[in-house]
Amino acid sequence: MEKAYNTMKKCGALNIAVGVIILVTGIVSGVLVIASGGKLLKNKRHIVW
């Protein structure tokens, strides 16, 4: 029975770690996209269609 609890504990810790990594990656990606969009808006007069 103790082996099952240890396995569940390891799985829970892994799930939390993966969740934190995904959260941080999402936040960083969002900031980069907003920054690049702001740069495009700032320099939109230089864009030739």
C-alpha cells in the first residue's frame, strides 16, 4: 500500500511541476507577443503595403 502512495505523490509533484512550467511559458509567450505587436504599431508608418 505504501508503494501506491509513493507513486501518487511522485505523480502529483510531477503534475505540479509541469503545470508551473506551462504557466511560465504561457506568460513569457504572451509578453513577447504583446511587445512585438507594440513595436509593429509604433513603426506602422514605415510598413509599405
